Amino acid sequence: MSTIALIPIPDIPQIQPGDDLVSILLDAIDRSKVGLKDGDILVMCQKIVSKAEGAVVDLKTVEPSDFAHQIADQWEKDPRIVEVVLRESNRIVMMKNGVVITETKRGWVCANSGVDASNTLADDIVIVLPEDPDKSAKDMRIAIQERRNISIGIVITDTFGRPWRDGLVEFALGVSGFEGLLDLRGGEDLQGRELSHTVISVADELACAAGLLMEKSAAVLCAATNTFRPRATDRS
């Protein structure tokens, strides 16, 4: 029987800019007695990574553009937040019911460029996405490897909506330490037909599974088992 084990990491404190996130996570894992071993994958929400890296904006320093004021007036929004959304985007995809759907600087299509005003450090602070989530994941993986002499995977997630679907799900923004895509092309289906297009996003599926436990914790350990161990890699 194939199994997968997902374990929330409790008691992760509020993260501040400049915090050593790796030390904080390892301390929380040690306190929980969960243990960390080769092949495990640590899944964490983007917000704690952004906070630690200082990917936050003080709205008191933001001067909204005329376009930001125009959008804000139309949808009764804070023009300063709208300005941050615009700065974090390549383009606006659409606007509807007060939600600005954008393509972010890294090519993701999501609401409000991923700018988040919830659970921030203060009322006038918003959190933006990490500048390079793959690099963030790689740096954390290497730091854990150096400190604990183990090889693990890292997934950094954020919550996105989906076209024509209700509800939000977690998506993988940054991945390091394992193959985030499982390429099944050239294999066979259950009836022996060749698979021509099937590529499974293992990282996104792990993000979604861990997301079920993220209401109470900012990080979830996906423990390696005999039947679940994605292919390791040094690439991000």
C-alpha cells in the first residue's frame, strides 16, 4: 500500500525581517520531536519566507499613481495597496468585483500580484512575494544540509485561485531538492497505451496536500516513506 505522511510543525513564532528562518524552523522541528531525515520535504507558506527576507512594503512610503487612484476609487480600495499591486506586476489581466488579476514579475497569474495585507507586521505593512522563490528554497535546503548533514526537499507555497473554479488552493512557488515535475511521457497507461502528454506537477500536489494542515501551522513536514520519495536533485 502506498502511503504519505504529512506532519504540521507547531509553535512557529511570528517571523520578523532579518530572522534566521532556517534556525527557527529547525528549532520548531526539534521541539515537536518530529525528526528530520534524508528524503523528507519541508513545505512552508510564502509569507514566512517573505517576512524573513524583508519582502514587505511600508504603505506610509508609497505614493500612489493616478492610475492607482483611479482603480482604488472604482473599487473602494486603498490606493497605496493598489500601487504596490501594480509595481509587483507585469500587466493587468482583468479586474472584476474589486479583484485585480495580474501577471506577476515572475509570470504567475494571481489576484493582486500576491500582495497580502493579512497577518502582517503592522497595519500599514503589506507582504509581497519573494524575489526568487527557487533561490530561497535552494538556500534553505543547502543551509539545512550543512547544519544537519541530511538531504531534504523544500517547497515554498502560496494560495491562488483558479479560473472558473471556486475556492483557493496552494501552489508551489519555489522548489529545491527534488524533481517538481514527474514526466510520464513515453510510459504506458493501465491499458498499455503510450502516454504522450502526461507530466504530473508533484510540487503543486504536495503544496495542496500540505495546505490542508496550514491553517494551524506555517510549515508542514512531508515525511519520506518507502512508497513516497520523489527523485532527488540539486536543481531548483
